[in-house]
Amino acid sequence: MDTDIGCTLETCVDPEEVGCNRGFLLEECQYRKQARLNKLGSPAETTEVKPDQSPESNNSDRHLRLPWTGNSLGVNDLELVTASSRTDLVGIVGPYNAGKTTLLTLIYLLLQHGEKLNVGEFSGSLTLSGWENLAANLRWQPGETGPRFPPHTSRAAGRQPGMLHLSIRENEGHRRDFLLTDPPGEWFSIWAQKESAEGAEGARWVQNYADRFFFLVDREALASPERGKARDALKDLARRLSVHLHGRPVAVVWTKSDIDIPESIEKDLSECFLTEFPNQPQFKIQVRFGNQSRELVEEPCLALMNWTFAPERRSDTPLPPITTVDRDDLFLSYRGKGITQ
Amino acid sequence: MSARDGTSSILVIGGTKAGKTHYGGQLLRRLLKGAGTLKTLSPPSDLTPFQEVLERLAVGKSASHTPSGTYKESIWHLGSKDEALETNLVWPDYAGEQIEDIVKLRQVPELWVNRIRESDGWIFFVRLKTVRAPEDVLTRPRVKARMSTGEEAPLSEDLPPLEPSARVSVSTQAGLVELLQALLFVKQANFSVRLKKPALVVVLSCWDEANVKKSAEKWMPPAELLRDRLPLLSQFVNSTWQEDCVEVIGLSALGKALLDDKGDDQFMDEGPERQGWCVQNDGSQNADLSLPIASLMRRIVPNEE
């Protein structure tokens, strides 16, 4: 009936924007064809074509649909992972431009290069296209101008972040699933100011359901003329996160570690983190711009990955609830932009 | 067909130009001659899928690409010379697009669903030449200012364009992992523990064009080459299968590249049956082209009654 979104499927949100809910190419989706038929003016009752009985899906043309699209997962896709195993959610917390997406991309590139983790081996992912879309930014593509920092994660109107999935086979043979959130930084800036603020739903969601956190500290902002403001905002955010931690681990990740910041600011913030996140590790991460050594680029990121995927880090955080879709909420079922050519 | 009735079914999986057809033709010629570990115990059910490739190779030319709608099955009753192994091998001849479409279209045609579910072992073709890993900021850093502005790169930073075959939607390495994940989903394999079934042999095809060095009569072991060139795929395979249920074998079905329009006289004169070889797990070269099949047959775990 709702032909305004061009699809008759109840759970389909906005195929043009977020892709087909069933993972079809748009022109192939039976529900979409039906919507088009309806829109041509014929009453739905008389033109209803049951998707499974349509001429295109006769016996010789039957297909098994893969239940995952490869793009980043929305909350509605969580059951793909959580139904079969205990899944650990890694909440990435940090202000706008802190390098959250770049950090995720680095993690994937290191796996792609075959870097070894102490804790286990790469054992698959349901979001390979999502990872590849990120990695495309930091790759040399033929005919293009070369790698550049990933675009800012869209703030959109959403309440939950898109999630990237990784499976790790632990050394003793168990397979474990991890979901890493890729949230827009604005959520956290709003949340740091006011916990219950409108626009901070996503930050609260991450706070509620993550099993562990990356707390990102943007050194570029701390070296800028606005560094005083950036420092205060970080402290606010650290305090906000620490309130409801209930013992969940936090890794403090200093991003853009090639940038020098005033010693006093570094000391001040380190003290703040010691108070808010006692006994938690700190990592300094950077991307390679020249001939920086492995010790500065690959190894800190690998250490962070080993910390994140460590087998002993079990937690009792409740799983995110799998909810029904609010049709007006475009972000809820957002699964990324699809495979880039 | 399955191991339940005493036979096993092997599925040969590979994308476009992965080298399946050439291998099929060369293997068949060797089997009929009885030159390797395996021999045919009775004539293959249908030789027509291989007629073209046999004829083309006989005159030193490469075979044409299998048309995209094609699916022909030939059943080969095989046994090892020591009589320890005996199996019916279902050799399907199909266009690689059918496999690539699984990842691209996110759907598996019902016919393929049945083939996958009934198979006991997979020969998984990976042609290294077509899977060039893209360079990124870790392997070829760029100056920070350009990272931020996305400014045009000067000529010194330009890369030659990738060959068309290397240009893929998802980087080919991720695409191969996704394909295996999709096949395992269809097969309803239980990922929580390392897999025994289906057995897997990864064939690194067209080894002669993969630019691998040979020293002291030995090649780099195929599993090492896979780890070196496609580390993500290598990790996925290692972490998904039990060690004794998977092997990586190198293959050069023709020993050299042939053209489709001009015959190679030397190839023709020496005869296709004397061309082509495998690289075993220790890096040694072996002219027995039935090794991948024999290895897979040894790794197939019989179904429990």
C-alpha cells in the first residue's frame, strides 16, 4: 500500500536510500514491482501478485537468498549474529573528527595484510562489503586521486549506529563474534553536554549495550587554536562515559599520534583518564604518511586489537534488543551504501 | 550423489578465467591414459563437455570461455592405482559467472543449492594473476596534506591502471572469502568448530604466471604463497577448516600460457599430456595432474550411517 517508498513490504524502510530490505537489486525485487503495479492505478486487491507465485519465481528460477547483504548491520540484522553465538559489542566513543572511521579502516587493513593477532585468527565477517567500502578510502584506486581520510559518518536521524562484524577463531578453537560500532561524533558531543538530550539516543544506545569501549582522543584538536575547548569537551565526555560503566573495560585511544600537543594538556588529560577509567590501557594510533616504523603504525593498532579480542574479556552486558521497525525511521535499517564498483 | 551410497561428489568451484576448463581437459587426458595416481575405472559418462578443450589443446591453442548459460555434468568413475581410493567424481562444466553471481546478486540458484548440499568436497580455484591486492596507505603512504584535501596526486604518485580482470567490486580477496562464506551457508556448515566437511582443496591455478621464484628445484610451498598473496583468505581457510581436511595445491594445467588464435608448435608437438604440473605442499613439482583430486578424496570424511 505505501507506494510512496516504492515497496509493498511492511519492513522495507526506504529502498532508494538504504537498499532493498531483502537484499535484492532494486529492479529485481518482487515487492517493488508490486508497488509499481499498484502505483499505475490498478487497485491493490485486483493486481496483487504474491511474490512467491510471480512468473519470475517459477520452479526453474528459484533461488536461495543469502540472509546478509555484506553491508554494515543495522539493529534489525543483529539476530544474524546474536542468534548463534554470544556477540561482543565494541562501542567507539569520540567527538566529531576524532578518527573513529579511520581507526576501523586501519583494523581491517591490518587483517587484510595478514597481520597476526596473538588472540586468534580472522574467521569471517558478515559485513565484508561494509569493511571494503571503508577501506576504499585508504586505498589507491586506478584513475582516482589516491587515498584520503574517510568522509565523516553521517549524523542522519538515527538512534543506533551502523555496525561492522568480525569473527575471530580463538587459539583454542572457539569462534567469537564482534560488532564494532561506527557512530557519528556529534552524538557524543550532545550526550556529553546533556545525557538525556534529543539527538543523543545513539550515544545512549552505545553506552547501554557495548561490552567494551574505545574512547578516542583527537590529538589534532588538542593541538589546534581551539585546544582548550577540545580538552574540556573530552573531559566532559570521559566523565559522562565513566558514570554507567559498571566495570566494562575502556581503551583510551589517542588518535593522530604523529601530532604533538602541549605537555600540560597531555598530562592534564592523562590524569583525568586515570580518574575516570582507572587501570585501563592507553594506545597511540596513527596512519602512515611517510616512512614511520611499524612500532608507530602497525604495532599499536595490533595491540589494541589484541586487547579488544582477548578471550578473557567476557562481559554480562545485556544484548541489544531486536526491535520492530519504525517505518519513518530511515536510519534504523541502514545497511551502508551497497557495494562500490 | 553423496558418500552415503559409497561414492562422493566433488564440486569444482571457480570464477571466470580461473582455469577450470583447461584443467578438466588436461586431467581427463591424463586419466584416460592412466598416467597418474588416479585412473578411470570405466569411460566417463559424457565426453562432450571436454571435446572442445581437448581439440584446442591438441593443436596448442587455448580453449574459449565457457558460455555463461552452460552447465554440463560429466561423471567419472575414478580409482587410485593402489585401489585404496574409489569414487565417482562429478565434473561440472559451467561458466565462472555463475559462481561470481552468488556474491554479486546475493542469491544462489536452486540447482546450485542442491549441488552444494550434495557435495562432499570442494576444489576451489584461485587464479593469483587475477587477484591483485590493492595498495593502501600502509603499503604506499601518501603525504598527509593530500590525505586531508584529496588534492590531485602528482605524477610520481600515479599508479598504472589495473588490468580489467583485476578490477572487481569487492577487493577480490574479500570476494573470495565472501564466496566461501556463502557456500558454507548453503551447505549449512556449523562454523562454531573447525570444519571437517566439506573437505577443501584450494588450487592456485596458472601458477606459471603468478611470478613465483623457484630455488633448488623447489617452489615456494603453495600454502605459503596463499598466505603471502591473499592473507585474509588464507587466515579464513585456516581458521575455518580442520588442518587435515584442507590443502593448498599449486597448478599449472598447461605449463605455459597458450593463445586462442595461434597454436603453440612446441606444445602441440610434445603433446598436451606431457604438459602441465602441480606444486605439492612441500613445493615440489609433480607432473601428476590428478593430485588435487586424489588429495581431496583422501580428505573427504565418510558420512556416518
